[in-house]
Amino acid sequence: MDAALAGDQALPIDAAAREEWVARCEAAYPVVYRALIAIGASESDAADALQDAFEDALKQRTPVVRAEGWLFVVAQRRWRRSRWRQRIFHPLELVRGAVRSDREGEIDLLVELRRLTERQRTVIVARYVLGLSQREIAELLGIAPGTVAATAHQTTALLRERLLGGMK
């Protein structure tokens, strides 16, 4: 997976390229933070996962084409791992009430995003929040580009139906 994220090159990064990489990561930080929240992370969990991903970015030895995609995938993995640990140590009652909207009748995209499967949520956020192409999403997630296209199309239709009630 790291080879797909880093491209075909396996050359070490020189000092100038490293500075440019860090600058790109810093520029991508707010976008990836919002993307993590959009897929269901709390503000503190998103910040923690992204901080861990940024630490990994500083250790990165090979060039990466899209800092946003790299940080998103690494931070998402950290957040998932953290969620699994929390589920092990917290009672089941806390997990059951995680998705709930207190605002009756209002359209809430974040609530609807949380109702999607993890793959649907990841594809939609990577496509529309991070602006990654279908090919880039496929490479980063290790799935076929056709799967990305189908998932994006079906999920967009599902969200449109849920949020707009079938109105276009």
C-alpha cells in the first residue's frame, strides 16, 4: 500500500523536497481534518488521528504525489484503530447511542454520512471533500476504479433521496 501512496519512486527525499512535502502536508491539514469529521470522527479524535498522521508524514522517506490523500488514508487508519480500542474498553451502551440527531426535521448531512457504510462514507468524503479523482481514490483504498465510480454514484443517489426526499 505504501508503494501505491508513494508512487513508483523509492528514492529518498532531499532537504528541499522534504521542506516542500511538509509545506504541502501543513496546507492539507485543515481539509483532511474536515474530511475526518465528515466521515464520523469527533473533533478531538480527528485532531488526534491527524496529528499522528502528520508525525508519520515527517518520517516519510519517499515522495508522495498527493499530501491530502496520503494524510487522509493514514489518519483514517489511526482513527479506526483508536475506535476499535475504545470499543473494547467502553460498554456497549455507549456505542449504541452514537448516531442520533437532536434536531427534528432539519437536514443534517453529518448524521446521514454516519448512516452510510464505511466504504461509502470514505469514497464520498475523499471525492467531494478532498477533491481526489476516482483513480486516486481507487489507488489509495486498494479497490478498482469502477468500484469507486459505482460507490460514488449509488451513494450520491442515496444521500439525495434521504436529504431531499427524491427532489432534484
